[in-house]
Amino acid sequence: RVSPEDARRLGLVTGGPARLVTRTGAAQVMVEVSPSMRPGHLALPNGTGTRDGGVAPNTLTSLQDRDAFAGTPWHKFVPARLELLHDG
């Protein structure tokens, strides 16, 4: 999910392909433009209720980005960028 403002800036549309890039990897995702998202923030569903065959978000997390107290990797605050993918 991405905000309408970021979607316009990046040329993204709902249902269109994009590439989600983090320090540990990248994945092709399907865009959902949502007014509930704030500019500069992305959301990638993870867990129960999502469709089979999607992205495994945990593969995009890093041990370098983790909670200082518990040591667990960040799952809600992963530095990332979204890029437009062209069909074909």
C-alpha cells in the first residue's frame, strides 16, 4: 500500500507492478493506492488473511535494523523504497 501522493510521484496505480527494495533484497509487488497511507510510508501485508503466492516480507528484513532492547528485527519500520515496474 502506498499513499496517493507517493503513487502520483512514482507513477504507480492500483493493481500495477512495482519493485520493493530494502537493504537485504527486493521483491515484485502489486500496488494498492490507499488514502489511509501517509506520504513517505509503505505497507506490505504479512500473515493470516493474505493470498497465497505473495511476497514473504520477512526475507526483506535485516538484522542490522532491529530493536535495541529485544534484538528482534524490525518488521514495522524497515527502510525501503518503491520503484515503478513496466509491464513487458
